[in-house]
Amino acid sequence: MKYFGQRLLRHWNLKMLALGLSLLLYLAISGQPRSEVGLTAPIVFRNLPAGMEITNSHLHRVEVRLIGPADLVTRAAYTAISVSIDLSQATIGRHPVYLTQANVSTPFELHVASIRPNRLMLDLERVLTQRLQLRPEPIGTPAPGYHWQGARLYPAWVQATGPEPNLAKLHGRLPVALEVSGLRASRKIPFLLSSPDPSIRLTLPPGAYAEVEIGRLPGKPPAKLHSPSKTASAHPAERG
């Protein structure tokens, strides 16, 4: 007990000075007129359990109105204030989340007057990674006298990661658009993939290509390239 008292009295003058300054600061702030400010704050989702994902892509920001001493309210307009939601106990499914002052980290002496919207609906889904079979689909038509015979894709599969319900809609397949307009022979062409759903991420190795097979239609001669004829190119005087 004696040792504790000695520690408490050590540097007592500095401690009293700090206490006095804190009291003066509190009185100066609390004596100011009250003001209010509205600002848009980003939503920060914390402690999201592994293997889960929020599928509400439109949930980004909410409107927060703060009230307090004029100086602090003015500074708050230029301070990064966020709305934090703890998801450590979240489960799969749709859940309502109610926002209160406890969700907003505010400076000293500032209070939350309102949050709009103050009720959010969160859709949480299980995240899976699976392989999707790539299915070639021609875009356009080959040159006259030729036709599309098919294509082989390398690789023939792509790795996809996303919410379980969204992946299920693809039924394990993903179309690959291949431009074949005007082709007269089989050839190798590179291809890229675009995800049909923003929530699904595709992992395609570099250098992916397709071997496109173009065949000649039976009984039809291949189309000839048109070139200016000698007669048509002759001078009018020579054609006389």
C-alpha cells in the first residue's frame, strides 16, 4: 500500500498540470454553441468469417448526422468517419442489421443525431471454388463457301470463385466467344474470359488459346477475292 502511494504521488505536479489542461479543454469545448453536420460515411464490415461473402454489392455508404461543439463539428466534416459492423457472429442467410451510435467512431463530445438508413439487410453466402468447363461459341460467320466445324480450347477448364448460389446458376459451364468472321482456314486464336457475374472471379492462366476448325462447304467453290479486271482498269480510249 505504501509503495502504491509513493507511485501515485510521483511527479504529482505534472499529473495535476495535465488534469488542469484537460479540464480547461473540456470547459472550452463544452461552452461552444452546438452545431450539426451531415456527411456520408463508408460502411466497414469487420471480422467476416472465413468462407463467407456479402452479396449485397450496393451496400457502400450511409448518411450520418453529427451534433456537438461548433469547432469539433467543423473538423468532423474533414475527418474520415466510418460506420463499422462486426460480423464475427454472422451466419449464412439474410439478416437485418440495425445501426446505432455504437457503430460510429466519433471524436470526443460529438454525438450521432441520426443514421440513414439505420437498418440494413445483409445477404451472406458461402464462398466456393470450382472448375467450370469452357464451351466455345462462334461469333460471326466464316467467308462464303466455308463453315465453322468446332474449336478446342486450351485450357478447357477455368477456376471460378464466388458465392455458392451464383456459381450454381452457371451449371458448371462457361461460354467462350470466338470471333470467326471471314475466316477461310483453321487457325489458333487467343481468347479472354469475362465473368458473367461481378461476384464470380475467374482464374485463367496466361497464353490461353483456341484451335478453330474451319472447313469448306461441299459443292461450293471457295469465294474469290475480287480484284480490278484488266478491262475495267483500261483507259476509255483503249476500250474503243
